[in-house]
Amino acid sequence: MIRGSCCCGTIKFELSSEPNMMGTCHCSQCRKVGASTIVFVNKDSFRWIQGREFISRYESGIYTRCFCQKCGTALGEVESQEDSFPIAANCFDDDPIVRNLFHEFVTSKPVWYEICDDVTQFPEHPVKS
Ligand SMILES: [Zn+2]
Ligand SMILES: [Zn+2]
């Protein structure tokens, strides 16, 4: 099991299998909510342990960004009904096994953030680049 939780421990979940992939988005929205590095998980592998009722939502365009209403930890799209959805890599307690596969929206990257891996960089979203 790969466990994840928020900073205050109110929200807990686990994955029964390794996620599909990890990516890093440098757009200002992901950066400001604190969910730049995300992990795509299969809905079938995701299980709530506790605290789902303490989730707050921020609707930003096409995404619903979830966070803990007590401590503010960004969780990603944990309530998505898609077959695969992104979770903030920050909230994992165990090694999610996958490693960063790409950087997107690199044109929005702040100057103080230095990319230190060799994976593919997309100027904007991969499908548009
Ligand atoms: Zn919390
Ligand atoms: Zn983004």
C-alpha cells in the first residue's frame, strides 16, 4: 500500500497499486496551491481511509482542486470520477515508486525554480506543444 495524508493527519487515503506516472506543472495555479508535482492514480486503486468530509474544493477552470479545510494541504483532484486523476505528490507518506516524467508549462516557471532532472520539458500543456 502507498499511503497519503494531509499535514494535520485528518485526511488519509491509500493506493493499492503503483500510480501511472508523475509530472511537474509550473503553471501559476499549480504553483500557488502547492501542487506542482502530481501523480496520476487509477480510480480503482484509490481508497479513502478517513477525513473525506473535511475536504474543501476550489473550482479553477476545468479542475476541482481539493484541500484539507483544517490545514490547507493541497491534495489534487482526489474527488475526481475520471478513471485516472492527479494527486499532489506532496501528500504521500510512502514512496509512490514512479518518478517525474516531464515538466509542463515551463514558460510559466519562476526564475528561482531550477529544473534539475533530464526529463522532457513542454513549454505549455503537452498536447498543445
Ligand atoms: Zn489536514
Ligand atoms: Zn498547472
